[in-house]
Amino acid sequence: MMMATFMGLLGATELIAPDLSGNLSWIVFGRVRPIHVNLVLFGFVTPGLLGAAFYFLPRLLDTDLYSEGLGRVSVIVWNLILVCIVLSLAAGYSQGREYAEMIWPVDMLIVIVFTLIFFNFIMTVAQRREPLLYVSVWYACAAIVLTGLTYCLGNVIWRPDSGALVGIPDAILLWFYGHNIFGLLLTPLSLGVAYYVIPRVCRSPLYSHTLSLVGFWSLILVYTHIGTHHLLQVPVPTWLKVIATVDSVGMVIPVMVVLINLWYTAKGRLGEIHADIGGKFVFTGTILYFFVSIQGSMMALPQVQRITHFNNWVIAHSHVGVLGFAGMIALGGIYYILPRAVGKPLYSRYLADFQYWLVLIGVVGFTVVLTIAGLIQGNAWFNGETIYRVLPEIHMYYIVRASLGLIIFVAAVLGFYNIVRTIFGRPAETVVVEGSPTRELLAGSESGLAHQESGLAHQEVAS
Amino acid sequence: MYFPYFVTYIVVGLLLGLITFGWALHSGQFRDQQRARFLPLVRSETPAATSKFGRLETYVLMGMACIGLLISAFTLIYSLLRG
Ligand code: HEM
Ligand code: HEM
């Protein structure tokens, strides 16, 4: 997150002062931007969420992870990929297609790592002792399968030299993939984490598992078709645009189903969420999910998009989605799981809280500033004003954006420090857990829950 | 000619989806939903306590964060005045 946000900050500064990087080709905006975008996606949000999935999968399936060794290999390959991404893009080796910039060898490494993770996940599912698959398991597995498939297709991996088709078909393919990075990778992974962390933090069962499955299957049904909403201003076949627009509006259903379910689970228990920093990040992520999705459904209307397309409005939407929703939930997953995974207390709850506020202020600020800048740009273009008149008008907003970006960068540094100190910190002092919930609760009745709650009420931390 | 890719993908995707859904239906994934609600709560975990935080460290870190915030505030004010 530190590296990725730094690249964002560098890019934002270059938008204010275009001559900043001078003749240093490695850090011109055209290279810094894809590095920022791919690092946030593959270096921060996705691995954060995947780490949580590796943690909750065995627990929900009542088994061990199929292969720890394979998991370690995946981590090593994943990090190798990140190094390759930064080096190749900085050196100018790019396929020039948004979100699919990486060159063929890197593409292949990504396909391999997704295959390894998929194998590990699916074998863990196969050896499970718990017959029922909880909704988080569905989401995590679906995200890996669907991303693996769409990655191959979207990056046209059967054409190693160009990584592209030609003309409009290429744009359709690219955006089918590009959208699925958010819709079929980040969204399901984030929702999987939220469905795990929120009931645990609230110490209450999920409001409705049936509803969660309705949400899952409707997401699979609807989200897969909407890539073309990125191309509404482009001469792609009208039927594709119609499907994309209708399904984008239809996305209200899976989104609200998920949110109603999660919020009802947390109903009356906001205190518990507030008390757990992981839960706090995740819950805030769900609120921003509401905003980004409702905004998204509106942006998919052609009339609206005539103003909002191709300007900073979309960048605002991107940051609410990728940072506010998926990034927040990834951070929540990290903070929820890290102390439990390493068996050491979180180094500083205070720092984590501070980071929470910095990120929140940063992302809300981004939204406001970039939306205003986007409206100025969109309307100016709509009215036929020239770009030379518009650029000075939005200059001030770019400066404010960079300042807010600095806040997010500081937050990333604080988070890094907190995590490192947690990992290398002293082990937890004695912790006594009385009356911990056990299988008998699975009788499934509300009385089982009441019993468990009273058990948890006795949970004491003796220091 | 791009249709073959699309058609293959649609067919593979559809088949995968339908097979998985069929499997879920037959293996009882949609039954016993009351029990499924409790699944995240089954395993107990050791909640870790929060550790102590050195006073000096607090000051240094707060100082660093404040410097960052001050720089941001400064650029903000500067830009508003000059913008
Ligand atoms: C971890 C936090 C962040 C995430 C997840 C994130 C995500 C993204 C994404 C997905 C895009 C692509 C947007 C699009 O094409 O529509 C983007 C672009 C960008 N981001 Fe970030 N970002 C983060 C932090 C930052 C920070 C701290 C800054 C610093 C100001 C920043 C500045 C930028 C800039 C300048 C662009 C390019 C915008 C343009 O082309 O006009 N981002 N970011
Ligand atoms: C119901 C849900 C959503 C809908 C209907 C939706 C709709 C849209 C639309 C129509 C655009 C294209 C805007 C344009 O180019 O004019 C867009 C762009 C984008 N969306 Fe969403 N969105 C949704 C949720 C999300 C979520 C959850 C995320 C993040 C995880 C996200 C991330 C992005 C990003 C990064 C872009 C910019 C792509 C680019 O041009 O570089 N969206 N969205």
C-alpha cells in the first residue's frame, strides 16, 4: 500500500507540475499511472483480501488448508509478479491496454498463481469436514475461478506479441476483463471477508444465509455482463450496451441484498463493531460499497455518462470503490486476522484508529474534489469549451487531491509500521477464553445463540 | 473474426455456472440454512490483547503524522489563496 500510494502521489504531483519528472522516462506520468493502478490492485487490495480468504477458508470448512507449502509458493510467485510489474512498466514494457498493461510473461505468471491458489482452495473444499459451504467460501472460490478465466481472455494470452485483438472487439474484450477485475475479483473477495468478519465481530449469526446465497447467485448472473458500460460512448453493438445498462441498474439487487443482510446482522451491535478495529474498517467498507454501487448504477445510464465519462468523476468513483470499499475491507481483514494469525496482540490500536481516520478523510476528500473537477470537465466538454481553458480551472482541485493523497500515503506508512511491529512484537500475554462457542451451538436455534453469547460474555483478557 | 472466443467463453462460463449450481442443489447446499448462519461462529479464536505503547514513540509518531497533516493543510491553504 505504501509503494502503491506513493506512486499515486507521484502521479498526482505530475498532474499539477507536468515537468516534474523532466527527462526521467522511468517516472513519466504514462508509466507511473499504470504502476499505481496495478500495484493497488495486485499489490495491496487483492493480496490483503486473499490473505483473509486463506485464513477463513479452513476455519469455515472445519479442516486444514490443503497445502501450506503450495500457499507459500503462491506468495513467493505473487511477490515476484509485483517486482516484475513495477520493473517492466517503469522500463516502458507495456501492452498499453488499461488494467491489462502487463506484458505476456507477467500475464503467464499471474495465470499460474491464480491456478495454484484455485487448486489449493478447491482441494481444501474437497477435504472439508463441514458439509455446508458458507457464503464466504462461495465468494472466495468464485472470485479465483472467474478471474483466472477472464484474465486469460481479457489479456488475449494466445497472442503473446500484442496481447490484443484489433479494433472494437478488442475494446469489448478488454472492458469485459477490466470490469471483472472489480466485479468478479475485488467485490466477491471483499464480500467474502465482510460475511466472515461482521458476524464474528458482532458475535451474532448471519441475518439470513438464504439471502446471502440469493445475493451470491444474482451477482454471478448479473455482474458478468456489464463490462460494456465502460463503452457506452463507443460504437459497440447496441444490444451489448442495452444488456450492460440494464444489468448495471439490476446490480441494485445483489448489492442491496448483501447490504441488508450484513447490516441486519450488525443491527444493535454497532458497539461491538466500534470496539474491533478490523470490524470498523470492514463495516465502513460496506457503507462505501453502497455509495459506489448506487453511483455506478447511475453512471451506467447513457444520459448521465455523457457528462461523467472520460473525466475525474470516474476517478472519484474508482477511489471510492477500490480504496473506500475493497481497500477498507482488505485493511479490516488484515487487522482482524493479523493478531490471531501471528498470536501476538496488535501493536497499537491507537495507530490503527488513526490510520482509519486518515484513510476515511482521504477517500471522502478525494470523492468531493474529483467529483467537482469531473463535473467542470464534463460540462465544459459538453459545451464545446477547449481543453486549454479547462485545465487551469481544475488546477486547484488537482492540488487539493495531491494534498489528500499525502494523507492517505501517511496512513499507509503508519499501517506498515503497525503491522511490522505487530509481527515482530512480543507474544500475547495470557488470554483466558471461557465457554468458547462449540459445535453444539450448531443446533442452529436462537437459544443456541443465546447460550453462546453468554459464553462470550465471560471471555476475559487477563493481562 | 472474434466470435469464436466470445462463444467459447460464454459456453464455458455458462456450463461452469450451471454445473456448479446443479451440484449445489443436489448436495444440499440450500438446505439447513439456519445452521449455516452460525458457521462463522463455530471455531473459537484467541482474541489478542492490545499491547502497551511507549510514550516516546507516541510523541515521535504523532509528530510525524502532524508534520504530514500540516504539509497537506499548508498546500491546501496555499492553493486556495493562489488558485
Ligand atoms: C490504496 C489506495 C488507492 C487505491 C486503491 C487507488 C486506486 C486507483 C485506481 C483504481 C485508479 C484508476 C482510476 C481510473 O482509471 O478510473 C487510480 C488512479 C489514480 N490515482 Fe489512485 N488509488 C489509491 C491511492 C491514491 C493516492 C494516495 C493518490 C495520490 C494522490 C492517488 C492518485 C491517483 C492518480 C493521480 C490516478 C490517475 C488519475 C488520472 O489518470 O487522472 N491514488 N487509483
Ligand atoms: C453496482 C455496481 C457498480 C456499477 C453499476 C458501476 C458502474 C460503473 C460504470 C458505468 C463505470 C464507467 C464510467 C465511465 O467510464 O464513464 C465504472 C467505472 C469504474 N468502476 Fe464501477 N460500478 C460499480 C461498482 C464498482 C465497484 C464495487 C468498484 C470497485 C471495487 C468499481 C470500480 C470502478 C473503477 C475502478 C472504474 C474505472 C474504470 C476506468 O475507466 O478506468 N465500481 N463503474
